[in-house]
Amino acid sequence: MTEEQAVHRRQFLGAVTWAIGALLGAGMGIPAVAYIIGPALRRQETQIGAQIAMYRARVDSAPRVEQQMATLQREYDLEKQQYGELTARKRTAEIAENVERSRGSEQFTVLARAPFPTEPDNPKPVRLWTVVLLAGLVLGGGLALGREYLDRSIHDARALNDLDLPVLGEIPRIGHLA
């Protein structure tokens, strides 16, 4: 309820209270007072009901208005973006037109065609194969040395003695029979 409505309500209630007091003070009974004041109270009730209905309609329409606002904002943003794109295209076209005007009637013609190369400029096959072969040898050797260095397996009894572990048994190598 707004401040203005609260003031009107206080004034109305004050007037009703005064009228009831005046009627009762004049010797009229309660039924007579109710008969006189009843229609005024019903009118007031009808007016308040109408205001409540109006405010409910406003509250009910708020989501619809918000949705319409969101739709309008989205359409505005799209139109603004399209306007920006069209403006940029117009500027590009004006620049191209100015370049054409400033060039005047200049025309370019091809005097001689460029010859096709007889050999490829890049990559040079001999150099490429040499680099690939050397890189393969270096990489293969590095991998073999790395694997041998990182190999922690034990191949003979001497390796166990280096680790200070007791040798329980050894399987001898079988030589080739020829």
C-alpha cells in the first residue's frame, strides 16, 4: 500500500468513526447507524477490491513485459551488429572506389611470363637424405647406449659379488658344438 493510500484510509476511517459517534450521540441505535453507514463501507470495499485486482494484473503482467523486453534487447543487439558490419563494408567499398579513382586509367599487363624452375628450390634431396641418415645413426646409437646404461639386470656371478649378495648357484653357459 502506498503512502497516499494509507493517508486516504486513515481519513476515511476517521470520518467513519466520527460519523458513528455523531449518530450514536444523537440517540440513534446501532441498527440505524449500520443502515446509514453500510452502503458507504460497501462502496469502499468495492473500490479496494478494484485496486487489488489492478495491482494483481500489474504483477501478473510483469514476467510477460520482462520477456518482451529481453526479446527487444536481443533484436536491438542483432540490428546494431548488422549495422556495424554494413558500415564497415561501406567504408571498405568507399576506400576501394577512391583507390580506383586515384589510379585513373592505369592498367597493368604481363610483359613476359616467369619460367618454370628446372630443379626444386627446397628441399634439396641429397642434403635431406644425408641429414636424415646422420640423425638416424646418432639417435639409434644414443638409444642403444642409453638402454645399455639403464639396464639393471644381472648376467653373471661377478655382478652379484659387486652387490655383496651371496651366490647360491650358477648355471654354466653351454658352448657351441661344432
